[in-house]
Amino acid sequence: MPKKEKKRADGLVEKTVTDPRTGKRIHFYWHAEAVAMKKILEYTEKSEKVRLFSDVAKEWHDIHWPELAPNTPRSYNPAYRRAVDEFGEEYIREIRPQEIKRFILEFSIGGKSKKVVTTQLNILSMIFAYAVSEGDIEYSPCDHISVPKNLSKKRREAASEEDEKRVKQSQKDWLLPYLILYTGLRKGEALALTYEDIDRKENLIHVTKSVYHNPNKPMIKCPKTEAGNRTVPILDPLKKVIPRKKTGYLFSEDGGKTPLSAGQYERRWNAYIKRVGITCTAHQLRHSYATMLFECGITVKDAQDLLGHSTAAMTQDIYTHLRNDRKKQTAKILNDSLSKKSN
């Protein structure tokens, strides 16, 4: 650091230090030179400890990533990379709330869903909170930043009536899509299902686990919430087609010893949709089950239990969406009828 010094009119000697990172001139005053040099040394050491955002982010990543639920990194990775791309070369102490706000606003443009934007802000908030705990900064610039209002909330629609019809007609082709349609199980829950989980006497399926892949190998995990542990009824159409007197995993390529790997599942699903001619996803079939519950008048509370939602609000959100769709259909029918009468 280049240093300059001069004697002031009051007798104090002033030493000026230029910070190479910011270009700012820092002034020190002293009667004894040793005192000034000590202050300059302390400032220099403190300045050298200022880290880049990318360094702090990587340290946070290495510590906290292993603690995440198995499937969480899949949605967190893009947000983490975007954060490092945007702020990586900046000193973390110099990042201001205005920069975070600008980044979030610009990122939200272009039809981004509320969930995606919220995840992006959450990642930044966690990195800066870690920086606070490590003494890199005194406060987080994310503290008073929120996601823009009126962002779209992407909804996964149910499978089309034609897709549902084809799944019902092809239950002998592959049981998994048919089972999801009539139980509402998540894909991972269906892949983890064993014949021992099926209580034929009580006509119940016990959902106690789920499959995730790391990266191709099937791994078993417990539900994220207690609501994930549940029982669902075996409806009559499904009861007729579940094989009897077998053990192990229902969906397996080694006689029930292990669940399908990621590659095995993808190959079977892609081959199935080509043979049957559907375009929906496994999750859309789960949504079809939710729609069936709504149309049959099942209460929100009971539907929540059957779907394994952690809160009633999640189920209510689906029901509200379906109810609004029904109102639109009713309005169309009424308008068509009135139009015919007027003609």
C-alpha cells in the first residue's frame, strides 16, 4: 500500500493509505509514529481478510450441501450457480441490498415462477447469513429483500382425459402408471413400494418410504414429514390387477430385490409412453388422483391425508384451482346455452 504522510497545523502527523481494492484513501493521525503504524497494520490485516463472494459461497456449499435432503440439490444447484456467476468476483463486504434487489427483479422477468425466484433469493440469503456468522460481514444485504409480487404460480395440471383413458386401458402393459392414477402416490413412493406394504385383508397400502437416485443407484429414504407416512385405500380397479403371492419390490428388474435404477425407470417410462401414446408425466397422474378426490366430494382434510401433503393449505390450493376451473366450465355451458336460445 503506498503511504503518504504530512504534518498538520495542530501538530499531529497524518498518514494516508490508499486501499488497492477500493481506491479509497484512509487517514490515520498520531503523535507517536508507533501508534499510527499499529493502526495501519490492523487495518491492513482486516482488509486482507475480506473475501470474495465466490470463496464464502463455496465454503458454505461444502459445509451445508451434505446436510440437504437427497433431492433438494437438484433445485438448489441452478440457483447456487447463478448466484456465483452474478456476485462471485465481488468482495462480499461490498455487496449492497440494492444489488440484490436489482438482481432478483431482473431474474424474475420472463415468466419465472414464484417458486423459482423464491429459491434464488433463499440461496443468496443462506450464503450471506453464513458470511455474517463467520464475521465476513455485519449484516446480510438480503434481510429486507422480498420476491416481486404477482409472480406466476406454476401448476401441474392433471393428465388429459385421453391420457387417463389410455393408462386405464394399458394396466396390463405396466402397472406403475395405473397404480399412481388410483393411489396418488409420488413416483418415488411408488418405486419404493413392496408387496409387504400391501394389506389385502384391509385393502390398504402402507406408504412408509420413497426412492431417490444417487445418481443412478436407487436409495431408500423416509418421508420428509410425518404426513408422508400414511395409508391409502386399494380401490377396486387396482385391487384386481395387483399380482398376488409375491415378495420384494413391485417395480424391479431383479426379481424384487432392488427398486428400479434411474436409468431403468427412464427407459421403461419412455418405452411405455411411446407404446401407449400418452404425453403426461407420473406427477400429472398423481394430480389426476387429486382431481378424482375433488370430484367425488372428498374433504380437504381427508384428501390431505391421502395425498400426504404436509399442510392442508397445499391441498386447498389444488382444490381452489379445480373449483375455479369448474366455474369457468359452468360459465361456458351457460353462455353457450344462452347463445343458442337467442338465435
